Amino acid sequence: MKKLLVTTIISRIKEFENNKLDERTKEFLGLKGVRTDADVAKLLGLSPQSLSNHKAKSTIPHKAVTLYGLKNKLSINRLLEGLYE
């Protein structure tokens, strides 16, 4: 169950970040979007290895996710449920 939560949070962060800008704006700015776990790690202020360790241990990097949520006005519940639109 915990592993599913970590994976879900990572997935929702990717979706949220990719929905922030429309495709034309991304192209104009030369952005490819958030596609990898390494991209998510960067957004959370973690190293890719640290995020990978959290996934392997099925732990949530609470501080990093909380700070990300505060910065983007999202709660962990909203990230889990995908209710950020």
C-alpha cells in the first residue's frame, strides 16, 4: 500500500507540472515537461537517488512533498486524488 502511495504522488506531481503549461508554451520555452522520476526529484529538491530510495523503501519524502505542496498550493490529499484542476 505504501509503495502505491509513493508512486501515486510521483505520478500526480508529473501530471500537475505538465498541466501547468499548455503544449505551445512548452514548445516556445523549449520545455519537454516532467517525464521522469529524476524530473520529479529535482522539483522536490531531492537527488534522483534519494527519490529512488524512497520508492524502494515505500516511504514518502514528507518534508519535500509538503514543501512542494505549499509552493503550489496543493495538499498531499489533492496530489493523491488528482484534484488539482
